[in-house]
Amino acid sequence: MLFSCFQEAQAQQKGVPSKPAQATANPTQTPTPPNNMPIGTIVAFAGEFNELNETRLRVAGWLPCDGRALRRSEFKQLFQVIGENFGEGYEEPAPDRGNDTGEKKGDFNVPDFRGRFLRGTDSGTNRDPDAARRTAMRFGGNTGDKVGSVQQESVGPHDHPAESKSSVSPNPHKHRHREPAGGGGSGAPGKQGLEGQSDTSEVSLSVSTTTTVQPNSGKETRPKNINANWIIQFR
């Protein structure tokens, strides 16, 4: 700043007209910054997706990653890079529409990263054991181990602590038997055979076991995280 003022003072002393002051930039517009990012680059954006920010983003060459459908004629460069990886221009069907494809609104879709984590393609490393079962983000999008495919939540093999309790309860009942006659029992002396009856008590045990698995909390399996918006460069 001081060097600029010094140059301007020298120019005035030599009779050279100074440069006119630059007009203040429109605060609602952001000029496209020079960068070497290729078209299709995805970065995190710390602002909200509102009308003002989306205007600034578009002026700078960026679009929200919200799954919107686009026309090839309007976003030719972006289509040349991502094609129909994320869909053929269909809306996301409503949850209660089953296998409905949704309404077609354009020629291709930008990625929809709302509420999703990003994961690198497996590319034969076997780090994604279910890579072959990945599905399309929108109708016509990529499946399997390709850019744009998605996976639903899943919980891998694991153990739960469990408590087991056993209870024992008595079940008393009686057995009847006969004593031999003439053997000093209750029968008459000298008589053969069995006569007389007496009752004895015995106890049997019944065992019941109850196993309780402690419940998990939460509605999904997830790491610690923080919210951000994703944007994609279209030119």
C-alpha cells in the first residue's frame, strides 16, 4: 500500500496522470478465481445453501452437490467429465414410491452428498467387501465399484454382552410302594407276596434359563462427524 502511494506521488511530480480508482466490486458476485482445479472437483463448503451463496457459487463456477438434474447444453463441460455417473437426470423418488424412478428433469445429475459420507472406489483392493453390490444414486447411474454408486447402512459382525440367569423351583410329589409280607413289614407273618402301602415324598427340580441381550442405542452406526456442504466445479 505504501509503495503504491509512493509510485502515485512520483507520477504526479512528473506530470503523469494517476490511474483511476477501481470500482467497488458488487458484493453479491464473486469473480471466478484463477485455479488449477479440474472440472468435476468436489470440495467442502462451509456456507449454507441459500439464494445468495448459490449465486456466488455459480459465478465462481461451482454448484451444490444436491442431486439436481442438469441439461447437457447448459453444462457441457461438466457432462463431459461426470457423464451419467450419478443419474440420467431423474429426481429422487419419494420413499413411499417403491421402485419408482422419479420424474425426469434433465439429462444428467450432479452428485447428491446430502447426509452421506464419501468413500474411495475399491479398485480391486478388497477394502470394500460389498463393492459389487453397490447401487445407483439415481436412475441410470453407476452401480458396482464405480464412481457415483451408493451403499445403504450396514453393521458388520460383532458381539453383544449378555446376562444369563437360572432359577430352580421344587416340584414335590409322592411315590407309592408295597412292602413284602412276612418280612417284618406291615403284612401278616408267614404270608407271601406284597401287601400294604405306604407313601414317601421325593423332590424333583425344574430349571428355567433367561438370557437378556443389552440393547444398543442410536439409530445408525457412525463415526464422530461434523456437517458441511459439498460443491462441484462445473467450469
